Amino acid sequence: DVAELNSYISVCRACPRLVAWREEVAVTKRAAYAAQPYWGRPTPSFGDPAPRVLVVGLAPAAHGANRTGRMFTGDRSGDWLFAALHRAGFASQASSVDAADGMELTGVRITAACHCAPPGNKPTREEFATCGAWLDAELGLLAGQLTSVLCFGGLAWDAVLAAARRLGWVVGTPKPRFGHGTETVLDAAGRPLRLVGSYHVSQQNTFTGRLTAGMLDEVLGRLR
């Protein structure tokens, strides 16, 4: 089940570069968090164990989820995401600062294409491929109840399509192209599964206005 899967994810040491980086960050820390313990391990998925919607991000932030141990928790990207999930009725509260703050998600589960914080927020192709085994497992476990997968960014979109192919799901040709608000439907072993794209909730998108709260709310509203 997903709880057992999370326990395996949280002790993975398959990618030497990522292991070294996440653990170095956990020791050196950011000055603002110097007094706090860092998780410094692969960040497991978080949310409803039997969701209708799976949210797929890129990777944990070095001083966000790599610090708190929970997806999208403790950084500006998470502030945006959880506020929007709360407005859409998926989250119990509008902000999330640490893994013990009582946040609960209903109908939604959050995962990532890469479970370890990467240097420069850029996993290599080989690291994506290695971590893809965890995404395969999660999609396989959840396929019976999922109706939609929301991908933040083109890399997450590509990771989900690659996982779908490995699972033997029908993706279609040509390959569906990523875009904000783009939708396609996969055949997940006989069940239709909506794949929905959104610009990532990173500061480079939210601070510049490329992604607005209204745009994010519209996409999440479709998933209700």
C-alpha cells in the first residue's frame, strides 16, 4: 500500500549525487533555519491514501521539503499550492509550515518526479529514470481510484507519460504536449485518466505573473 511504499522511498540511496547533496544541505543548513533539524532524506508522498487526484511536482526544495520532510511544505511554492488547495476544498488549512502542523488533504495526494532535493533544482536524466520506479509503483497502486493527475511543469508531465508507458497504459500519438491548462486522457488499463498540466508554483512563475492565483484556481476547479 502507499504507506509501505513511502517507507521504502524514505530510505532510498540509489543516486549518489542526490544522496550527497541532500545530506550536505541538511548539515550546512540555511542561516534562517540553523536551529531546526533537517529531514535530509528522500521526501515521501503526502496526502489522501485513496485519492481521486494525484499532484506531481518536480522535486523537493533543498530548504523546503528536504528540511520539513513533507512535499511542498516550508517554502514559497508550498505556500501557493496549499492556499489554492484550501480554496478548492482539498486542504484542511491554507498554509503548511512543518510536518506536524495538522495539514490534511482530502481527495488529493502529492508526489514528485524526483524524491530527493537536487543541486540547482535540476535532476539529471539518469536520476529521473531511477526515481521513475517509485512513480510507477505509486501510479500502479492508485490507478483503481484516480480520475486525474495534475502535473506542475513540463518535466513532471514527461515523467508521468514515461511512467504510463512503462505501465503499459495507452498514451496515444503524437506525444501530448505540455502547456498550462492542457488536458489529455490516458487509458490506464481500461480506465480513463485525465492528465492536466499547470505551470509550476515556483517563485519564477508566481512572482513574475506567469502563473496567477486565478489561473491555478481554474485548473484545480476542473479537478473537483
